[in-house]
Amino acid sequence: MADRALKTTLGAQLRAIRLARGLTQEQLAEKLDVTPRYLAGIERGERNLTLDSVDVLAQQLGVVPALVLDPR
């Protein structure tokens, strides 16, 4: 389904950004003010984020929202 693909893409991009910055899930979760369990769920494509949440997430990461939604 398309919604699953988008959640999977967002999770993969978030993971790639985290790894590129040399951060653990715990470190990034702390920076984003979420629990490591919640962050792991996002990375696995299990969380259904609102567009507002995606925007806030991107702002906290210092990237444009399109980057975390780009399947590359």
C-alpha cells in the first residue's frame, strides 16, 4: 500500500540521517525529545506521523521535510 511505502521511506531516510551523523537511536531520540522506542517505530515504518509531525521532525533535524520523504 502507498501509505506503508511512505512510512517505510520516512523511516529509512530518518535512519540514514541518523547514521550519517553517527548517532545512536537513543542519542537521536533525546535530541528529538521522543523515546527511543518511538523513534525505532518510526524507523521501522510502524508509526503514522502527521504532516505537522514530519515538518517538526525535519526542523529538529535541520533538513527540509522533502528530504525525509524522498525514496531516493
